[in-house]
Amino acid sequence: GAVVSQHPSRVICKSGTSVKIECRSLDFQATTMFWYRQFPKQSLMLMATSNEGSKATYEQGVEKDKFLINHASLTLSTLTVTSAHPEDSSFYICSARDPPNGEKLFFGSGTQLSVL
Amino acid sequence: DAKTTQPPSMDCAEGRAANLPCNHSTISGNEYVYWYRQIHSQGPQYIIHGLKNNETNEMASLIITEDRKSSTLILPHATLRDTAVYYCIVRSYDKVIFGPGTSLSVIP
């Protein structure tokens, strides 16, 4: 199946700093990618839909100025957590559909963010 | 997208079939049933999907009732590596919304 690569797998940062997470589709082009957040023992929560060449669409309650999403190419979307706080500590996961109008969603391996 | 209901947890003996139920009584005609699973601290993994007919692949079988209001995911010979949270999702297109899922524990 298609491969979605996410980097880094784990990051620790200080409060107030910004952290960038990359999501790459390795062997296919992804016009749309999805970003999820998952707290311990909870399900995945969709944060936003990343659209190549246009603005991301954020789910209700997700701050667009805090979670900056850039989808500058057909194989790369980035999520930047700005001015991170301890409550932003979570597992962040990206996904993409292959082919773009296909039925299967492929997920990255996730990024564990810990804000001190 | 239609809402799904799954039992929060299930146990299954190693080597036996694991049958995971899902209710989706508000499913509409063009919505597919998808199953994903998530092993601890990893990204979800696609398992199988279907519209009306039963489906089988190398990982599992999907049985959808005739009225499409419920379905069952079958892992024919569960192994310890099948211990995971299993998500049943109904969607027509676009974004995928996850419910709480079923935590399956395969017991030696």
C-alpha cells in the first residue's frame, strides 16, 4: 500500500517555542492530507484538512493561528504548533488518500509531542 | 457521516476468530463501511471496507447485513499481534471521523 512518512516521531520542546511536523507521501501525490490529534486513551480527533496550494480547512474549535498548516507541494504537508504549551502535548498523526479520489486512507506513524 | 456504535472492549483467545460488531443504523445509500485498527502508539492501519456485499482480504472479512445497519469484522485466526483498537467508520467521501472504537485484547 501507499506510504505516508511522518517526521519527527518524537519531539520534546519548551513552552513558548514552535514545533514543525512533516508529513510526506512517499510514492504517490496527495492533493489532500488530514491532520489528527490523539490524547492518551482517546480516539483520534480530526484537526484540519490540508489542501495543496490553498488554505487548510480547520475543524470547529481548532485554532488556525496556533496550528499552522502548509501544503506547498503534492507530497508534503507540515503542521506547526506555535507557542507550544504543555496542554498541546499529544500524539499528532497525518494521513492521505491514495489515489486522491480513492477510498483508502493511509496514515503516518505519528509524532509524539511533549511540551515542558 | 453516519454515526457508529461499537462495544468499548472485547477479549478473544489466540487462534480463535475475533468477531467485532458495529452498528450504523443511520447509514445512507452511498456510504461505505470502513475498518481501521491502531496498535498502541502507531498510526491507524487500513483493514477493509465495503458498501453492500461481504468482503474478504488477506487480513479480515467484513460482513454487512442486508439492511446495511450493522456489520461485523472477522479476524479468522486472531494472534497476539492483533491486539489493538479497531475503528468502524462510515463515510461517503472526504474526511474520516473516528469514534471511540473497540479495544480488542487477544489472550494467549
